[in-house]
Amino acid sequence: MPRIAQKIALMTALAVSAAAAWSQAANPPAKPMDEMAPMHHGTKPPGPASPLKITFGEQSAEFTPEKLAALPHTTITVYNGHEKASQTFSGVPLIDLLKPLGVNDQPRGKDFRLYVEAEGSDGYFVVYSIAEVTPFIHDGTVIVADTVDGKPIADSGPFQLVATGEKHPARWVRNLVAIRVQHAE
């Protein structure tokens, strides 16, 4: 397959995946109130809290709640459509966790082939392009949050991926356990 066709196929697959995730989150099947459970997007129940593992090629890092809490934090206030309220999250900008693994925080050229997969313990995962998590390129802020409204994210955590600039929190990941930086070829 010619290189341009591969790129078009990958971008189409990413767009379809994002649209399906948004559609599923925006239009969940109706359930009686007594059957409603806490929101988990994945196909399996959330597992126990575990360290957050971040990988880029051969490089990797693990973060416990204590290790993440020791890093400089950013605070964002966003509207959470699931809670029907504005919430204030505090956490570490995702790009600050990726830089030590070799991700360029001022991407150019080939860097734009990188994308980020974020996965929750329930199997739910989302994709961001590297440009979307880099303030050098994008106005939005993507953080690995460890507190919401001044309290630890205990019921959906200890970590949650949260982003500003999105109309719906479909790409926020609760019970965040893995972040993988991949190359689109």
C-alpha cells in the first residue's frame, strides 16, 4: 500500500474510533435506574488501583500516587457532562510525563506521526495525537489528574486523564493505568 494510502487509512481508522467512542458515550443505551452502575467505558470491570505505566519505545516509567503528587501540578476547571457540573482537577500535564521518555515537547516533522493511547483498568482506551497534548501546538491542556475539587480521585482512580477544550468528556479516562506513545507508519 503506498505510504499516503497508509496514512489516510490510519487517520480514517482513528476518526472512526473517536466517533464511535463519542457516539457510545453521548448515546448510551437506556437502563432502568436500579440497573445503573458507576460509569465505566470499557468492556471489563475496573481492576484494583495499580501504578500508571507510561511507555515510549524502549523507555518506560511508572507512577504511584505518591510519585505523581511530588511533581509540579497544573489546575484546570472543566465542565463534566457526566456530572452535569464544573469540576476543578489538579494533576501533571501529560507532556511533562512524556518528555523524560524522549517525546519532543515542540514537535516538528516526523514527530507528528506520534499518537498517545491512554487506557483505563476497565479496558477503555482513547487516542490523542501528539499535537493535542503539546501546548507548543495546541491550546488545550491534557493532564493526568490525581485530585478533583481538592480531594483525591478515589472512586475513579487514583488517576484520571482529563482534557480542556472538549465539548464532551468522552476522551477522559478513569482508572488510568497505561499510556503508550506509538508511531503511525
